[in-house]
Amino acid sequence: MKMIPAVFEADLYAFCDAVNQIQTFGWKRVEIDARGEVLQSTIDFLLENGAIGAGVSSWGPAVFAFSETMDELYQRTKHFLLSNRGSCFITKADNFGASIE
């Protein structure tokens, strides 16, 4: 009830709040718990270091984050993930989807 309206209203903070809430209950909580402490500590790190919203895609291990200061978050996260044999990159949404040429 919050995520889709936030997308339509281009409200980053409401969208990220919805993302954060989804990570805490139901099947998503089971998925995060099944992956162990590294996954949850990564999400916590992101939220404590500039992410407005963060979560795990499906069963993971991919984690995503949204921030207004992506460059700062990227630098902090890169160093954090090196100690856990992880990597990170910045990407942007593509509102056009797939195309066939």
C-alpha cells in the first residue's frame, strides 16, 4: 500500500521505507535469516552508512540499496565488502525495459 504510490509520486523516502519494511516480515525475513549473519550485517551496514533503503533480492546473495549520496555509500560499502569477499557497483533503473532491434 506504500511502495506503488511512492513510485508514482517519485517519493524516494516513502519507497525506501516500504523496502525496509518488506525486509522485516514474512517470507523475506525467512530468506534473510536463512543466509546467515553476513547478509543481515550487510543490510545493517548499508542503512547505517547512508542508504535510505536496503534489502536482498529474492534469496540473495545480491543486496541492493538506495541513497541520495551513492558515491559516498559506494566507497564505504566497497571497503566493507572486501572483508567479506564481496563486491559492489552502482546502477540506475531503466524505465524503458527490453527492446528488440
